[in-house]
Amino acid sequence: MYPEYKKVKACAEEANLLLNTSRTMEDIFVLSTKRNLKRIAVTYTNNEGKSKKYKYSRFRKHAFEIASILSNFMIQQPKNVPIVLKANNGPHWGEIFWAILMTGYKPLLVDAKTSKEGTENLIKQGKAVAIITDDNFSYDVPKFSLRDLLQEKHSYEFAPNWENEVIFCSSGTTGDVKLMVFNGENLCHQILAALDFAETSKDLLYPKSMGPLRVLAMIPFHHIFGFIATFLWYFYYGANFVFVRNLAPSEVQSVCQKCKVTHVFSVPLFWDSLAQGLERKKALETPTRQQYIDKLIGYNTGKILKEEAGPVKMVQNTIQKKLLGNKIRFCISGGGYLDSKTQTVINGVGYPLYNGYGMTEIGITSVELSPIVELRLKGSIGIPLHGVSYKIKPTNGKGRTGELLVKSDITHIREIIGGVERETQLDKDGYFSTGDIAEVDATNRFYLKGRMKDVIINADGENIFPDELEIFFKKIPHVQAVCVLGVDQKGTKNQKIVCVVEIDNSISGDDIEVLKDTVKKAGLDLPKGTKITEFYFSRNKLPIANNMKVKRFVVKKGIETMNGDYIPFDFKKEVKGNKNFSKETIEKVVEPLRKIFSKILILPEFKIEDDAHWIDALGGDSMSYVELITTVQDQFKVTIPETSYGKLTCINDFAEEIVSLQKKKK
């Protein structure tokens, strides 16, 4: 047992205070704020770039003032119904959240990026009576901006009339979305799940006497991961929430460094990006410095001894100062599959990165807490938290791999689908079916394999997990994102394995062919029985749910319907003739033109449509247009008259002009 065990255990056991209450949302707020009045609650950067902070005493005061204002706004509206909170994380998000509850309404938490159509759908299906947002849309219910609530005059005569439910929504925002309803009892049990933290970890949660606890408020609070792991747990324990102005990597790193952040929780995409950035920077270093970094990673991941590693503290301190600072004590990845290489690199530079698990329906139910790095690197999601039970429902009736079932008092109490409420769907023993495939080892640690709906059945009838294949492609230069999925083969029960890659715009011309070969070669390294049948480029950014993971079902639909968003590697665009020239004549000009457009614009050829406007669609400008004219004239040995400048805006225009000029020369 570590020396500070008793202190950490006493801190975690403050959750037991909730057992002597009615276990409502009001109880959580009152206990949290009263116990932490003198602690710093919020740190943020204002519009002038100055760092600002204030305590829980002021946070509580703000919440009551906002509730007073909201109460006046809603005086004609019925109580105990939802109000949509659609806002990015910010210093006042928490105050508004609690104010909605104080005023007698259920917060319905919505992604700030949701479209007008999606928001209207959520308002309708959730039967919300108002919305709080800074978006630019109008709705059929009263709309209040955050500025309205922060600047309006308040009244101290206001008396709270607490609601006790919070509503989360699934990532889909069209059709019959699924809304999950949690009450105060559920969320009190979520806080109580922290009771066993002290048994293995002294850095996830600890008393003030052991140092500051500054949590980066980056994961959206509307999402269950951000709400529970960042907001709820640490609000109860009086942490300092550190807010960023935006999610640009430079901003996140700067804030972590300046504010001496201690806890960073994020999704695999963030950790992948951080690891890849470090690898790119390492490639620019001298061989000696590269060796120091490799030795540091080797030492921190238990591969080599300190005697072999050299000046690890100095090297680690230097690297961390350029990344997230050197005060980080605990990191969690959640919301998707974590690449083992990423896990190795992040832990290797001295940031203890752990894996966690949860769902919108069940809250956060496990986190790998072991301080032993070798266990972390296995990718376990840990053992169930206090009050949570897991079991595996084997897909073939036996074994230690199958669907993960979860039982706890955290699980949502009911759900709303298409505006209709129903009881939470549990089996006869009270377990919730997660739809996730998991595996359990002899130490009772669980490992995620993938989603049941994403599992690919190959020709041999074996289960293939896309997450495990995607890691083979993610580290390829110019590849921004990857989606491996199964597409049904007509006439069979099997699926073909398809890989879709999103690439950056800095590659063009012949480099595309090199990239294709690199991706295909990576496919040859896949485990036996997992051969990729088809490769595609994504014309646009791959669709991401909650900034966390690719929506495979959207990509699958796009490929099956051939909607043009996904371009096969072997795709050859059909060139059409026109009333003046034959298809064969135009074809000889179009593809060389596409290569010229691609090279000047630094865009992949498949993103350049024949009728795409040079400026409006492709992002060119007048200076690059001059270069285009010059290059076209040199390559095709024609002189384009100045009267045509500006009128030729796309490949089709240039092709017809070139063929006309060539015909005149003959």
C-alpha cells in the first residue's frame, strides 16, 4: 500500500456523505458547494487573453442568480419538463446546468454543433419548452442566449424548486433519437462509484493536502464521458476546472502548460494526434536526441532499466514542457478503441494514460487504475467500479469473449424514443446489454474488442473487429483518419472488408499513387483472414460522432449507395464529350489538366471535379490562377487569349478552350 493511502481513501469516502441524504440533484449541488466554498472552481482566459479564476462560493452565487433570471423568463411555462442546454464547454456551463434544475426543469444536454434540423428534432422528441444556446437559429420554443442569463438583473427573492432529472441524447440527431433519463439517485451512485479509487490509485483523486487538482475541461459536458468523468466527479470533490477557448492543439497545449493542469481526459483521436505529433517532431531531431527519446519511452514502459536509459528526468521534463506541461498526474482515454502504439508513446513520455469505459445509457462503469505500466499497456478498461457488475454473454455459448452486460444503480431509469417514454430495457437479472464485444482475463480485467454491429463476418465465419485493423493504417503519412467496415456481399451471409481513408490536402499528383501503394502494403500486414477487399478515399472528412469516432453506419450507407463521397482507389472518372468535341478528344486533355490543377492547388486529384470552380469550390486565388494559365500554355503548347482569362473557371472550361485552340493550329 502506498504511503498516502489513508489520506486518499478518506477523500474518496466523502462520497458516503450522499448516503445520508435523499440522493437528489439538489443534494449533490449542496454537498459539493458547501464543502468546497473556498476552493478555486474555474480557471479560464477572457477575451483580452488574461487568465481569470473564481471560487466555488462565487460559482454557487452565480448559479442562484442565473436561476432567478431563468425563473422570470419561464414564468408562463409549465414545470418539470425539459429545457435544452446547447452550449460549448465554458466557465458558466455548470452554473447554467444547475440553474435549470433549481428552476424546476430537466436539462436536456445537446451538442453545440447540432444542426437546426437536429436541434428541432430533439426539442420535439424531448418535448422541451425552451432552449438555452448562442446559435444563430430560431425555434418554435423560447430561446435564451447565455448572455441573456449572465447579464439580466436577478432577484434574491428567488426560492429554488428543484427538478431531479437530467437527459442525455444519443449521437444521432435525426429520425427517432434515443434520449436517456437519469435521476439524482443514478448520479449519486455514479459519484459513489469512486469509493474504491484509493485501493489502487493515488493520483486520480486525492485531498488538497496532496497538491492541486486541475482538470482540463475539454471533453464536451453534454456527452456522458465529459459530464461524468470531468464535470460531475470533480465538481463533487472540489476540483479546479480549466477551460480552453477552442480545441486547437496549440491552445490545448498552451493552457495545460500555463495553468499547470494535472488531469487530462480525452478521446483516442486526441491521444493519437498527440502521439503522432511527438513522432513527427522526433523525426526532425538529431540521431542522438532520437535515441534519448527512445530510451525514455523504453524506461517509462518497463522495457529497459534506468542505468541503460541515461538522463531520463531531464529528457522527460524537456519533452513534457513542449507538450502538456510537467504537472500531469492522471490521463484517461475513453469513447473508443485506443491504439497500443499511442498508449506506449504517451505513457513513454511520462504521462500516465489509462483506459476507461462507459456508455450514455450506463454512465462510467470502469477505469484501469493500476499504476503498473505493463498492465496499462495491455489496453484493459479495468475492473468494474464500486457498485457495478460486469458479465460476458458468449457469442457462441461458451468462452471468455462475448457481449458485455452491465448491472448497476447508475443505469438510466427510462428512455425516450420518438417522443415515447419507456422503461429501461434490462434482462431478467437486471443487466443492460451494451452491444459491445469484450473479453475478460484471469485477473477479472476486461478488454473491449469492438461493437457487435460493427463486427465483420469473414468467409470462414470468423469475427473480425474493425478497430483492431484500423491501427495498421493510422500511422501512414498523409492519412488523417481511417474507417474499416464490413459491407454485405449479395447472395451470401459474408461481408467484404472495406477500408476508407481520409487524407490531408498536402498531397497531389504522383504522390497519390505512392500513398495508394503504401496503404495497400499495410493491408498485407493484417492478420490472417482479414484481407481488405476494397480501398476507398473519402472525398470529405469522415463523419465523426461527438468528436470521438467515425460513424461507420454512415460510411457504409455511402459506399452501398455509391453516393460519390467515397472514391475507389482504382476509380477512373468517365470523361464525357460535348456538342463540339468527341469524348476521346476531350479525354486526352482532361486528365493532364486534373494533374495540373492538383499540383498547383495541392489537392488530391480525386477531390477535383470536372466542373469545380477554381476559386469558389477549390480554394484557388488570382495569383495561383496566373500560374495555372502559364502551366497550361506551356504543357499544351497553346496561347490562351487574355479575353478568356477569368472566364475559364474549371477543368471543363479549360479542356474545351485547349481543344479549340489546338484545332485552329491544325
